[in-house]
Amino acid sequence: MIVSAILRGVKPQAPPAAPLSSAAIRGDWFAQPIGNTNVRRHALVAALSLIASLFVQGAVQASNEQAGLIPAPSRVGWMLVMPRQPNVLYIGVDLPKADPSIGICNDLPMRSSDAGVTWVDLSGVFASVEVDDPSMDLSLACVAPTFSASLDGNSAYAIVVQGRFGPAIAYGLVHSTDGLNWQPKLDNAMAANTFTESAVRHQRLYSSLTSTASPDSGGACSVTTSVSDDGGLTWTAAGDPTKAMPNAGQLQVGQLTADPRHADTVYATLGDCDNYSPGSVTVSHDRGTTWPPFRLPSGSHGDVLDTSRLHPNELVAGPAAGQTGDRWYVSPDQGTTWHAVTCPGEMGGACPIATVDNVFGAGKSYAIGNDGIYAFQGGGAGLQRLPLSDRLPVPPATIADVQAGTRMGDPVYVLSKSGVLYRSDDAGLSWQRLTAGILPNAQPPSTAPGALLVHLTKHSVAPAFVSTYRKLGAFVVGNPVTEAYWEGTVLTQDFEHMRLQLRGAVVTVADLGTEALSRALQVDNPDSVLVDGFNDEPSLGPNNATRQYFPQTHHSVTGSFLLYWRSHGGQAVLGAPITKVVTDSNGDGSGRKYQMQYFQNVRLEYHPENKDPHFQILLGLLGDESLLYRGWDVKTG
């Protein structure tokens, strides 16, 4: 429950001696659950954020170590280890939705560059990437599991999903060489929910988008495919991979697979629109122009067409992710002939959970199955159970995935079915449980040198923000409701009333008021008082002692709100007004309605029930509300 700051026993503080700066902040199987991230802004935010851009003062340096960032345990849904940089890995951390009826995502994408010791939240990074139609709802940005490592082994691709409401979703392909800066690889005329990269021709990409009509329109699928020869800078429309099939219109493209030896040949694995499961394949030998049916080997119905490092230069048909099987089919000649082989590392008639190379001993491959770790050579069956099997951190049958580097001594990662991540640095002799995922509100208070513990909320103000916190006071900032965390490359910490960020060497007050207003305006309620409150106000003449007009936002501050605004940091701390004064509930559970006004960084509320005039103007608990909307429990007291 959101409660008034006055009930927390917070004392008013004098205004800061100097103003602070204010600043605007701001996949492979299609059938698998789409990943989430933090809540992001409605498209309206792009316009609102233009108003919130005042950079000037208040500097502090910070580093990961100074901030004391120790991620809290969370359930990990998937992982991707970069094979040539095995200290770099991506994960999706399961988060509950704030409102299960809204949105499509519930995974938080994270990245670690130090083998899982510290983590960076990528949700804000992906939310800022504009793909497909830039005018649509950008309030959520999600990453479809899993990321894909580029064939160069050093960069990564991801499918970003933007949108909240039902079919109003945009898919885009993005690429990064450092994992923190992501560039769109599709222009505004194209979109994609699956893609493939050619191993033969550098920068040849194929992409496909399947759109589903509403049930009222028959629920048919529409498929568009594109090809790029310059790494995604420009794209050319290609043909429909489902067109030659008798049930075209009821099929979607679940996976594209580039031929391992011919750059102009690409395969599309198809499945039903409604309930995707792989069933048929089409092929194009002319760079995606035409797509005749492709003959899978007899007995392989339901298999996925792909390639494998264990069968280089050959096509492989094998069980889809999450399915069981006892054999693969391989073809050296684009599907003209096929021969059945046991799954690499096959154990007792079953394909392994995962395979890795060299990490448990150079010169061999290793299969991890329900009975343990087996060594094997080439594409052969598992031959010998390793004693290391008894050192695995969880029973083998409970392992969901194993990934590693490619050299002896590289780290090995085990993900359990319960979502716990482990790492071994000594070829499987010992394992360390990783506190994977950042849920900053659930972290224990930091004990880093210079951190300030606030007993009331059991969180520490990060060293980077202590000076600002003391200068403004808890009455203005509010008590911390999270530990410090990273949004991309920006150190961030949420407080009851506002959000502080470290950008370079400058502490800024983030535009949390803009975010809260845009979130409130997303609710489909044309009678909301905020709809009228957001409408522009006339200037009404020059400013005076009781009224100040802001032409950049077309709103005014008057009366007691103006007195409070002027005495508590003004525009540099609270931001400019972005609504009129409205009467609305503040979510405190009392059912009361209060006079309130949204500013770029905060919300001011008038509480006449408090007899002491010092406590009649209070800041709304936007920090708490933001955590609740993200699906992070507010843990105070």
C-alpha cells in the first residue's frame, strides 16, 4: 500500500544551497515466451521528455565497487554465453507483471561481462531503441529468448518487442558489438520476429515477420520476408515462405536457417498460426524470392531444420527445443539425400540436454544428460560417464541448460530447471551459485565505503548519491526504496519521491513525474481528470508572486504549490509543471481524492487533513508506484 510520506516520520528539510541538474532519461524459437524488462514509457513520453532537459551541476564520481552492487537472487529463465568471450553472458530474469492483463512480457534482460559477478539491466537500453513504427507505444521493450551470438563469436543480435496491447506489437532486429549499445538492423518499413545470418557471405541476413489478424478477422497469419547484403543497413522485400503450402494463411515462420554452403539458399520452418509447433519446411534457392516445399527426411515430422557445429557444412533435422528424440538426420547436399545419425553425445537412446567442447578436458566434446556428463568424439554417442557428474551443482535430471566457452579452463555455466545459475572455473571440480539478476529493491543494504544506511526502509543510499540526498533531505527525495543499480551505463537509485541518476560525473534528478503521467494516461479512460489536466493552459500575462507560467510546457504553478516549488529546489530539482492542478486519488488506499499537480520529476499533493502547514504539501510516492508497476514488490519497514 502506498502511504503518505508524513506517516513515515520524515522531517522537512531546508531547500538545497545550490540547484541540482534535471535531466530527461531518457530471440530463437518464435513459440517460446517473449522476454520482459522494466516498464517503459508510452509513445507520449517521447514528446513529454523533450520538456525535461536541464543539465547543470552537482557532481560525484562512482564505480561498480563504490556503489556496492550485489545482485539479488532471482529466477533465471534463459541464458546465452558468448562462446569466444565466455565471461560475457546474457540472461532473462523472470519478473511478475504489475498487471497480468496488460502487456506480453515478463523477463528482465541482463548482461554480465565478469562471468556473473555483476549485472547490467538492459531493459532501458532496449526501450530506447526505435524500431518499426516510431510512433507506436514504446512503454514496454522486451527481448524474445534467446539472444543470438553472431557468427563472428564476438557480437550479438536480439529481437526487441515493443508494444503493450494485444496485437499492437512491433518486432525489431538489433545488433551490438559491446552488449551495451544496440543499433537497429531494420528500417521503419521492415520488422522481424525471426532472422538468420549467412555463414558463407559476410553481412547477408534474412528476416521474417509473421503478423496475426484478430480473431474477429479469422485469425489468419500474414508473413513478410526481407534480405540484406550489408549487415542490415538496407533491406529488400522477398517472397512469402508459406505461399506454396496448401494451408497458406494459417502458417507462420518459426525459424529461418541459412544454408551452410550456399549464400542464396535459405530454409523456413513453418508451423500453425494459433499453436506453433514445427511441421513443414520451405526453401528458397534464389535469395528469398521463391519458396517451394522442402522435403524433410522420412520419420522426422516435427523436427527443426538447422545447422550444427558438430556436423559442419551439413543440414541437420532434429528435435525442436524442449522436445525429446533419439536421432538426428543430416544432409550434405541441400536435402537431396539424408542419413540418420545418433544425436551427438547420445546416451541410452536419448539426445543430451546440452553439449560443450573442451572445457572438461581438451580435445573432446561433452554431453550433459539425465545421467550426468559423458565424453564423446565428433558426432558419436556418449562413451564414458565422467566422475565429474557427481560434482554437478544439481541432479543432472534437473538441469535446463549448460553453456561454456570453447577452451579448457573457460567458465562453464549450468542453469537449473528451477531458475538457479551456477558457474565453474575449474573444469567442473567445484561450482559457485551466482546471484543472477538485479532486483534492487530486494537487495540487502550496501555496506560499501561511503554508503548511508536508512534503517526505515532497510536500504543504503549509494555513495554516489549521499551528498545529494543530504543536501536535498529525505523530505524532498524520500527514503531509498532500492539499492543502486545500472540502467545500461547509468547508475540509478529509486527513492520514495524521485529517482536519482549518475550521468558521467553529474547527479541528475530523473523525469519520474513524466513517466508517471504517461503511465496514467495510458489507461483507456477518456473521462480521467488527467486528460483535461494535460491540456495546455493560456499564459494570462506576466509572472508574479502567486503565479508562474512555463511556456516550454504550457502550464502554470500557483498558490501553495508555487510556494513549495520555489522553496524546495524549483525547476532544477522538481522540474517544470506538466499538468494543471487536478483532483484525483493517489493510490494510498484511503479512497480520498487530493488536489495534485504533476511536474517533470515529481508529483505535488495537497493534504488538508494534516493540521501542521509544513506537512500539507507533500510529494507523491512516485518511486513506490514505479516499483509496483514494474512488478517489484515495495519492501519497506
